[in-house]
Amino acid sequence: MAETLVGSKTLLDIRDLKMYFPLTRGIVLQRVIGYVRAVDGISFTIEQGQTLGLVGESGSGKTTIGRTIVRLYKPTEGQIIFDNQDLAQMGGEHLREIRRRVQMVFQDPFASLNPRFTIGSLIAEPMHIYNIGSSSEIREKTSELLSVVGLRPEYINRYPHEFSGGQRQRIAVARALSINPEFIVLDEPVSALDVSVRAQVLNLLQRLQNQFNLTYLFVSHDLSVVRHVADRIAVMYLGRIVELADRDELYAAPKHPYTQALLSSIPIPDPQIEKRRHRIILSGDLPSSINIPSGCRFHTRCPMAQQICREVDPIFERKEGREHYAACHFSEEVRPV
Amino acid sequence: MDISERLNVPSTGEEIEPFLEVTPQLVQQRRSQGRIIFDRFIRNRAAIVGAIFLILLFLFCFVGPLVTTHNQPDQIHVTDVAQTLAGPSWQFPFGTDDTGRDMMARAMAGGQVSLLIALISMFMAVIVGVSIGAFAGFYGGIIDTLLMRFTDVILSVPLYLLLFVLSASFTDGSPKSVILLISFFGWQYAARLVRGEFLSLREREYVLAARTIGAKGFRIMFRHILPNAAGPIIVNATLLIGVNIILESVMSYFGFGIKPPNSSWGTLVSDGQGFFDVDPLLLMVPALLIFFTVLSVNLVGDGLRDALDPYMTER
């Protein structure tokens, strides 16, 4: 803990990351007829012990970023620098060693736990793979992990289908923790859960972060959840980050019309205010990431779009405020919600 | 909950704990997966009839010769020509054949050969098919194309034609050679099936999760994916037993399979057909045994298909 208090150390540094998925046609001789540009040139850093919230609508590429960082995909271009090592081009044994320090929790706890494994063997498996300790030590650690995430150690021999969604997600967290990672990608960890158990899991995640000095990338589409957990927030639109700022600043003074629209969509639990406030409703759908619009990607739906937006792609640059970045020609004109 | 309390955990999940012990429905959930499958299987009456028949058949063929006196299939029991081709009697329940051998002993011995051939070639075909399908489905790309086109090529050749041609040069009439030949023609459907399962399962989140914890190809294939594909494989294997029994019988019937001194149900049918008008029992006994065995195997296979429903719904 002392480390983080003294100075901030950049744990993860993403530089100009691109992840294109080829579209092919033909059965025997496959021709590439285009690319899905899921992630299209993204840069950000995460400091040790911090949480970066990554928000965006479906199809904006946020899950792809998470999966590329843990190297489920091999990035098309760019660097993923984790603790001064570039993961992007790494392979084989080297990658396996690094993966031990970078773990992931998936969105759907009903799909991410193998139904044929008991939860004990699920949690113990990473330790077996990395040969941490003897069988009895692993068993001991497994029951310890179960109690750390608030489940009874006696459950060790039960199967995932015997647990509720929240419990399963806690099992997934225990599994990710079992090999003492430093960095965890949380891919919408609570969006598949009932609202009533979301807080449980979120609080657990925060407690573990403090306890083990973890660094999180928290992917979500739910702004209220991100506000609860993140230190900094990156807003994604169509494969790019359009705005990146500290949490409170982003909510108080957005510099991008997309962020502004997102913020205005958060429901306020007070019918009086809800009735009076001005909501920005975006028309249309997210454009296809195969044919990305020219100029600013957001101009097709932007309420403030001008001629320049159709022609010139705005630079993702530093704006007014503390470490506040945005990609918009008219960021000064964006009003807080 | 000591550790968690020290860490100031909200005692999550604990409030629902007592219900687990008292709610019958939840107690029922404590059944293991194997138990659930078994319970579902025994509720299928047709499958149970098939299973019981198969068990009795195995006892008949493998234990029968040990506990009854019908254990000398090649012994000529009656030399009097008037006594050969006899009908059922207390001494010879299935009668005797044209040379005065005990038909019951011959049915048992033939059954041993037929069942062993069917079972062993099933196992070999499933092992080969699962390996080929697993590699093709898991690695995809060029490996998939090569393996699956090879499979298609074998499937596209008329089965019996190739079987007869090959058996003329590659088998010597012993069970071992017939097993090899039959298993060579059994693995293709298993390979296709397993490939399809692997193609869909490898994109599941729990397989991605296994990758993120550093699992290598073999571990993912055989520990994470294969158990989840077990249902269709088991069903396919069961049905393959029936197919193999038929294949063996057809080959032996046409004289390409088992040859004397060995005998199987197929050779018994072949031997018996010449005496159909004199003693239909010689033909009917092995033919009915084949018929009921294949029927039972298929009933059991269908029952397993239902019982191994991958959704694991509680029924």
C-alpha cells in the first residue's frame, strides 16, 4: 500500500492499440473483404492501485479492449505495456508468465464457470496450472479464497449450477484472485446480476482492491456503476476513446457531446427533477464499425455537428481541467448536464 | 466466517443459507450431476427395457457358458443323423445344428465374438474420431480443412463395397482383423460430431476464462471442452455398437468377416440359412439375437440422449 501512497506508478500503458477483425468470404480460398475495426487506435494509462472505468454502448469495442489486454486476441497494432513489458507481441511461455499477473472476470457468471467443475476445482485450477504449492496447500488456499469472497468453505465440492448469479460472480472473482494477480480486467462484472446483488459484488471488488492493492480496468455500460467504483473514466464510441477524465470532473464538466448525452440518460430517482430536466436523446444507431463515418465518428448522431465535423477527425487532446482529454472540435461549448 | 468478519464483509449469501437445508426443492438440487442423469434415464421405460435386455444378453453370452453345460460349441453331441437338426429340448434348448452341435452353446460363443467386436471397434472408432474431431474443431483453419476433407473422402466411398474389397486382403477371419477393419469405418461420424461440438464450445466464456488463467491447448481441449461434449459422444458411441454388430454380421454372412474356427452371429445366420425350410430355428436364433441387441442398443442410446440433455434442467 505504501507504494501507491508515495508515488503513482504506471502499471498499464496502452499505446495506439488497434484490433481489427478480418471479414472473409469464400470457403476454400478465403479473401479478406474488409475489417471490423473494433478498437481503432486507443491510448490510455492506468496507475497502480487505481480503477479505470471504460464506458460505452454495445458495439463500441469496450469488451474487445479488455480481451485484447489479457491477450485473448492478438492486437493488430499498438503496444500493451504492462510493468515495462510489451504484451502485444508476446507469445508462448513468456505470455503465460505475464498472464499470471493479469486476470479477467467475465460478464456472465452463468457462462464463465465450466458446469462440469466443482467450484473448488475451478478456483484451484489456476494454482495447479502455475504449480503453486502442494495439493494440500492449494486446497487450503481455495477454502481461504472462498471465505475471502464471502462464501462458506464447505461449498467447495458443489457445482456452479447450485449457486445464484451473485455467488457465481464471487466464485469467478476468487478464481481470478487465486494466483495473486496485480491487474484485473472486469468485463461488465455486474451487468448480468440483479440490482439487489450488484452492490454486494461491487463492494467486494472494492474491498479486495484495498486489501491486495489491485488495479482494475472496469468495463461497463452502466454509468452509475462506474461512478461508484472508478477513479478515472474513459468514454468509448465506435472503437475510440472520446473522453478521458477523473471521475468527478467527467460527471461535472463533460467535454464531449457524447458523454453529455450519456450523462443525461442516467435516470434520477426523483420524479420532480426527472420531469423538469433536459434530456439529450441521440437519434439513430451506432454506425457500423466496418464503414466508419468520415471526420468525427460521432457526427452522424451529434446534436452539435457542424461542417468541420464531417470532414476533419478531431484530435484526442488535452482540454481544460486536470488531466482531462477529449476528442471534439467544440468541447468548450459542451454544457454540463 | 471468521476471516470475512474480520475483514468486515457484509455476510453475503448467508441469509439464504438456512433455506438450503429446509426447502425440499433446494435439497433436491444437491443431487450430483451423475445422479440427475441416472434418475432421468430410469424414468424412460423403453430405455430401461433395452438396458435390462442388454444386461441379460451379456450375462447369457459371457456368464452362460460358465454356469451352464452349454459350453462346448464345437463339440458334436449327437452323431445319429436322425437326431441332428433337432428342435428345442431340455438338453438342447435351441436345438442342434446339421452336424449335431449344441445351438445354445454356439449362440453364446458367437455372441461373445459379435459383442466383443462391436464394443472394441466402437471404443477404437470413438477414440480416433474424438481425437480427429477435437483437433479439427479446436485449432480450425488448415488443420480443420485437411482433417475434415479426409473424413469426407472416406465417407463418400460406398461403405460395403470398400469393406468387402478391403476385407479380402486385410483380414484373415480372426476377430482382431475384423475389429480393425470395422473401427476404420466407424470414426467418421464421431469426428464430425466432435468437431461441431468443439467449434461451438471453444467460443464459450468458460473456455476463454481457461485461456486467461494460462491453460494450454491440451488442457482446454480435454479438461474443459470434452466433458461438456460428452453427452453427444456417449449417445453416438452407443448407437455405434448397434451399427458395428450389423456390419460384422453382414461381413460374416457374406463370408468376408469371421471365418471358422471362430464363429459369430453373422456366421450362424449364414450357416443356418440353408436349413430354413427344415429347421428355421437355426436361422431365427442368431437373427433374433442380432435384432433385439441392435434394438436395445438404440433404445438405450435414445434414452441417454434425453438423459444427457446439456441444459441440466431439473426434472
